[in-house]
Amino acid sequence: DYVYIAENYGTDAANVKRVPKAGGSVVTIASGQPSTASVAVDGTNVYWTDIYGGTVRKAPKNGGSVTILASGSDSPAAITVDASNVYWSEFNNPGAVKKVPINGGPTTILGNNANTLGIATDGTYVYWPEYISTNAGKINKVSVNGGGTIPIATGLVSPWDIATDGQNVFWVESNSNGAVKQMSTSGGSVLI
């Protein structure tokens, strides 16, 4: 097992790398990329967002050709993947949450006004925190098939990144002394 890293040294100097969890040699999977912001991994590929170039890319986990899955996105940032799709957020105002099939195809907008650096999926819903701008202070979800955005938590203080275990969502509130919080994926009480 490996840890995957997005290295961003400037335009056309970004790399995607991996290192064994137990330590060891760093292996470059893709080098000389326009930029990198975030990575996600499935059983076969590593996926990343090219925040400056507006693309979502993938390459085999063991290295190989880079494939552009989506282009024309405005500041793609956070990324996550399930068995069928790659999901990402746009870190701009107003921003969006989008998806593309893992082998490429049409891009679908799942949510608008989503200015965020965090995104997660449990294969049924996509979750994201609203850090700034129009919808600040919320945790939202939307079906992976699309539909309306559902706020599951509101009144939060600068929620930043997010993860899910399928039962709960977990996030960091960057302006609350770095508090890590959680709640059920269906909503309810916020736990610290």
C-alpha cells in the first residue's frame, strides 16, 4: 500500500508521486504536469486535479500514460472517486461540484455555488463543505446521480476539508482552533 502525493512546483513542473506507507523510495507516476491540487486513488488509477490548467487527469497507479478526463473546469481543486465516477470541486466564486465517468465522457454539474477545497463520496452521495462565499458555513450533499443540493449542517465556522466512512461525515473547522467535527450522513447533531 502507498501514499499518493500531488507536488506542485509551478506551471509544467508538477508531479504525482507515491511512497510506501511503511517508508521507502518515492516513485514518480506523472511528471511535468501543468499543476496539481489534490489526488484520489482507486484500485487501478490515481486521479488528480490540474487547478491552473482546468483539467482532471488520471494515470495507472504503477505509472504510464496520463489521460485527461475533463477539461474546461474553472480551478478544479478537491477530488474523490468511486467505482463509476470522478468528482471534483471548483475553488472559485461561484464554483461547482462536477463529475465525469472514470474512463472519460461528458462532465455533469452536480451542485452550484460550491466554493470548496474538500469533497468526499460514499458512492451514493457526494459531500462538500462550504467554506466561503455564497453558502459559507454548511455541509452539503447531492446524489451521485444529480438532483437538488441538500444541506445537512448549517451555521458552521469555516468548514474546510471533508471525509466520509459511509455512515458519518467528518470535517475540520479551520477557524475554530482546528476542531474536527462529525455528524451522520443524514444530518443530526454535530459532534466534536
